[in-house]
Amino acid sequence: MWEHIRKLTRFCAVATSIPILMFHAIDNSPSVISFSSRFFERGMARLCDLGYRTLSLLEVGEYLLRGDLFPERSLAITFDDGYRSIYEKAFPVLQRHGFSATVFLTVGETASVQPLQRLPSIESRSMLSWGEIREMRRSGMTFGAHTLTHPDLTRLPVAQLQHEICRSQEIVENALGEPVNCFAYPFGRHDERSREIVRQHFACACSDKLALVSAGSDVYAMERVDAYYLRTERLFNVMPTPFFPWYIRARSVPRQIRRAIQINKHAPMEGARRQNES
């Protein structure tokens, strides 16, 4: 089968677009944010065997800004929130295959970044410690900001928006001793106010819009492919084939409809809130 895929990709090296994969937890829970550790290991091994390489998000953004084509058989890998399973399950697999990834951290209100201090729990899950984060950084993983408390940024007043975005960046920068250039919007929700703050402080940002990154992409709202849509071995095997963009487009339609319904449901409340702000 893999020889057949190699032949297909030889004639369809899709350098005009690139997938940014979005994972959360790597475990065998039935949760929608979980991705099987066995499928993750086998999927990364197959991508490596097919000659894929990972780009950093900064590299993806630079290609977009220059208007250049992407390298053949390239992708970016991201993890949202900062679950402990990233260190325990994903990190060793990525190292084994020479892949890198960006982890977006929801850091909490506390400024403690001691090695044993863990990020505040989300959905009662165990989170990364700052010692684990620093170890992964030394091995080539990169880290981005994902706010303090994982709110829907479109529903916050401007002052709180600024605090959630900028304070989370400051905490990660102080913990790692280096600039933090990448941001991910919680729940993928963003508006012009949040994007403007992110533009002022970061080099790039990720949304959760289901699509491949291409020439028309906004470097401050880069599309991603939620691993939920690759959660079986059969689905993951579609990724290295020419059919992958078609599959993602097909899956994006019902997702866009659901998102539009959610936005319309909150629209009256948002309008009233912003009128009160002005």
C-alpha cells in the first residue's frame, strides 16, 4: 500500500498548501480531544517513511509572507492546552522520527514556573510541568501562548482580552528565557479585537478553521487540521495522498455550519456587550 502512496505523491507534490495538524491529548480516552497513542506512533512512523519533514509555525508564516511555495511533503504539528500526555506519549515518538512540534500552553493566573509546578488542570486532566516543558524545549520543541484561562476571546472586554493574551505570553517567555512568537486562539474563536492584539505581540497565530494553509491564508489565523478527523488508521492514511485536500474540504462544510449556528446564537449578547463598552 505504501508503495502505491509513494507513486501518488510523486505526481502530486502539493507544495501550494500544507497541513498544520492540531492535537490535544494523546491517550485512549473516548473524548473528542483525545487521539490514540498507538495511531499517533504508527502515523508518525509512516509519515517519516514517506519522507515528510516538519516545519515550525514561524517557517510556515515566513513562506506565506514571502508568497513562496512550501517544501514538498512538509507539515507542521501543534498541540493545544499542554496536557501531560504530550510529554509522555507524543514527545518520544516525535524525537524518534526527527519531527518537531509547537505546544500552546494555557498557563493559568499563577506566575510560578518552578520545575515541579504543573499547568492548571483542564477537564480534570494532568498537565505538563515546567520541568517537562523546559526539557522538551531543549530538545527542539517550541512553545506558544494559549491564554491564561482558555476563555472564548470574542466574549471578553478589551482589557481582559489584553490581559489573557499578553500575560500568558509573558509567563511563557519568563519561564523559557526567550521570545514567544506564536499564539493559538482558545476554541479557535477570534474577532478583529483579539487579532489586533495578537498582531501587536506575536509573529503568527493559529485558528481551528478546518483547512490546509495556502497562499490566501492569514498568518494571524492559520488554518489547521483537527486530529479528530484523522482518528482512525484508515483516515490518517489519507493524509499522504492527493485525496487529502478533498477530504478536508468535505469535512469542513458541516463544521462551518455548526460554527455559524453557534456564532449567531451569541450574536445578540455580543452586540449588547460591545455597545456597553463603547
